[in-house]
Amino acid sequence: MGTIGILVDLDVFRNIKSGKTGNEKLEYYNRAAVKQGLTPVYLCLERMQLSKKAAYGYKYRNGSYVYNKYAIPKVIHNRAMPFSKELQQKLEKLSRRYEVFNSCTRYSKYRIHRILEKRFMEHLPTTKGYGRQRLRDMMKSFKSLYIKPQSSSIGKGIIKIARQSDRLWKIQLPHKTKVMTQSRTEKTVDQYVKSKDYIIQEAIPLADYQGKPYDVRVSVQRGADGQWQMTGMYGKVARKGSHVTNVARRGTVKKCSVLFSHSFQNPGQVAAEVQRVSLQMTQYLGEQLKNLADVGLDIGVDRSGKPYFIEMNGRDQRYGFKKAKMKKTFYRTYENPILYAKYIQQSSGTQHGGNLGRLNGMRKRKTVWPNLDRRSRLKTQLGSYKNRMVSSSQFSTTRFSVIKNERKR
Ligand SMILES: Nc1ncnc2c1ncn2[C@@H]1O[C@H](COP(=O)(O)OP(=O)(O)O)[C@@H](O)[C@H]1O
Ligand SMILES: [Mg+2]
């Protein structure tokens, strides 16, 4: 019976016994792991002794947690988001020595945008790094803009400006909305941003539900066969008058079927397009970013039903599925990382000393996935699946090269 490490932040770790783990529904990991014959061990960076290859943690066994010092498991699902340099370095070190997936949970918005620009220009709002002159230029080219921090989340510090007339702009700051002249708007934004790291982004004219704009959270994860899959999606509807849809900013959640049939003649097609774009973008990002395995995309859909990428979350807060009453999907967002962990564990098995870690850092091989249509993609998937089912005489070479390519993707 294998052991799977689940790395969480200290505040979650401290509350494991009391069960008050906030948005992290650990019992779902436990249920999924038990079903797979695996034992989860919850860890945090603060209680880890890398030099001793050991950590204090909570092992879930026979329905309860046992706190003890354990050997650090070979495969670790990362759900932590360390803020201090020291802990970030510790996590980096950990992921060099063990099979940590999703080791990075926070990416700069601009970095992700620049990667996607190479392939998905059509589905990206124009985006630039913040600068006063750039703001002025963008205000000339677009009727409405978002000015957003590079790396924060939950809608924090986001400004929206929208042209009202030749002279006037409406400016939505996190806690107030005003109408001002162009130069005053520029100055106010500049003062707000100060020296912080911001981007300026064209506003997507989002589809709305009863007059309130919405966007879509799409969970894309690697699963039992190591391949990316779309686990589910739900809509986030902005609070009345708000320019952000984040649930943390009192946005509400709704099933996409409700929202899309409210907004579009062809709701099924819009959903399929959101799914296609999300999957292809994540597959591509997975080729470029080390050990990416579990993300939540924010996808905006404009009034014609066309999807646009807004951001990628490296630690998807999955509880929106619960709020949208999508209990099965909510569970599956926890089950998939467990299945993927099992897949890595089996793939890196005994033949190769169990260490595929180095492959994580290797130059990634480019694939042609984003340009394939659904049928040929399915065929490719089937092909690689068949390759994994080769007879034992071919096992070591074929299996290893297939795994190698998959891990590199
Ligand atoms: N370019 C944009 N066009 C339309 N809406 C946007 C845009 N950028 C952000 N938003 C709105 O603001 C919300 C928060 O922005 P996002 O980039 O996801 O930052 P955060 O990391 O804070 O969630 C989005 O979910 C969306 O509702
Ligand atoms: Mg967001």
C-alpha cells in the first residue's frame, strides 16, 4: 500500500485534527485515497526535515489521523502557497528530490499571458505590463480596461476604467466608483498602482445574467492516465455593481447550463468551446511549466459566446463547485490529484529507481496538441494509452519513453 504526501499550508495543517480546514475538504482526499488503496500523509513545509528525509505529519488510517514523524513520501501533491523566501526555497528543494506536482501554485499573470500569446492570441485580451504611458496609449485604443496586480488573487486591488463620453471615464476602485476626466483617471490609477507590479488589460465585454456580468471557472487536471482533462466548470456572477466576479468579493455561483441558456441560443456549443479552449491552453501551459497538474482557469465569455482567457490559478479553490451544488464534480476535483499521484507512483515504479524527478526540470518537448481537432486528439490519447499496455518484454523501454514524454508534456 503506497503513501501519498499532501502538502498544505500551516494554518490548514494545524487544524487537521479539529477538521476546521476551511476551504480544503481533506475528507475527499481521504475517501479517494482509501478507494485506491493509498494512505495520505498531510505535511507542511514548516515541519519538514529535508536533510533527514522526514517530516512530522498526519497519516490518515482507519478513519483517523495519527501525528508522528514519517519518511517523506516519494509522490507529493502540493496545495501549499508559501509566502516567505525561505519556505519557497524549501519547496523548490523538496521538488528537486521528490515527485512534487503543482509545486508552483502562484504564477505572474503576465508570464502566463506571454506563454499563451504564442498560440492563442485569438482568445486573449490585449495585455501589457503597467506603465503610465502604456495606460495612456491603452486608453486611446480601448473603451474599457482592467488594471490588475500581477500575482494577487481573489479580486484584490483590481481597478476597472470605462469611457463614458469624450471627456469622462468611470473608474471602479476596490471600494469606490467615480466619474472623472481622462487625465484625472490616469493620475488616480497611477497613484493607486504606485510601484506595485500591475498589468493593464483590455476589458472583455462579458456576457451577463440579469444585468450582472459573469465568467467561468474551469477545473483542468491531470488524472488517472496522466492526461489533462476538464473536470468541470461553473459560473461566477458579479455582485450588483461590482466589476469582479470573485466569490470572495461576494460574487455568486451558478451552473453554466443556467447561465449559457440565459445568454445564448446555442448553450451547448458555447460550453463545448469553453471546454476546448481551456483544455488546449492548459495542455500547452503544461508543456512549458514544470510539473503542472491541477489548475483553475478563469474564462470570460463575451456576448457572442466566444471564450477569452482571463487568468490561471495554480491552486484552484474548488469550493465553488460545492456552492454551485455540483457535489460529484466537487469530489472529483479532489479525486483526480489522488489518481494522478497513483499514476506517477506506478509510472516511476521499481524499474527506474522511482525517481523521475529530474525529468520535471528537463527541456520540454513541443507537441502539436493545440492544433489537433477532437477526433485526432482522441486518437492520440488512445495511441499513448495502447503504448502503455505493451507486453512485459517491451515494458522497460517503451513504457519508459512514453512516460518520459508524458511527464515532459
Ligand atoms: N480583462 C477582463 N475583462 C473582463 N473581466 C475581467 C478582466 N480581468 C478581470 N476581470 C474580472 O475580474 C475578476 C478577477 O480578475 P482575475 O484576473 O481573475 O484576478 P484574481 O486573481 O484577483 O481573481 C475576473 O474573474 C473577472 O470577473
Ligand atoms: Mg480570478
